[in-house]
Amino acid sequence: MIRQEFTGMLPAAIDKFEELLTQAEVKELNPVITKGYNSTSDKNSYFYWGAACKIICDDMALLKTEAESLGITWLSDDGGIAYTNGLNIDDFKTYRVNGNLELMPEQEV
């Protein structure tokens, strides 16, 4: 079952964030998700595209290390993170990014 905070997010990002949360719980960091998908964000934000969330915990430096070891991008010191599988905002703006965070080829008209 999906966490309410992850509703609307891309499945690949959810999986990666769940992996981070599991690691943080094992290390007893007491992680808390404070922000998830946000359709009212600017289109230049990974929150808008369902690839970002915000997590706080007892040791943010350790959380950052854990996140980066999983390929998660640290966006801000307040716990903003994104999993993009190497894609950038311009890739998302093409509307060709699928749920696995893969850029699909352009379709001919």
C-alpha cells in the first residue's frame, strides 16, 4: 500500500524513497515525510513532476549520505530530495518521462 504522502508520485521515485526510509529506520534516524507530490509547484520543481519529497530526521547529515548512496539528489538542507534516474527538469517538460523514470522516444505524428 502506498503512503499517503507519496500519492501522485512516480513509482520509481516512490520505490527509491521507500528504500531510503527503510535505511533511515534501521539506523534509528526517526524519518518523517513532510512533503510529497505538489501539483501547485512550479514546473521547474521536481515536486511538480512527482519525483521529489521532503524528509526530516534526527541526523540530516547521515540522511544525506544515505540518500546520495542510493542515487537520490539532495535538493536542500531542509530535507528536500529528488530521484530522477539522471533526468533533468527539461526532460520532464517533454512529457515523455514514464513511471520508471525513463525518457521515452518522441512519437512521430
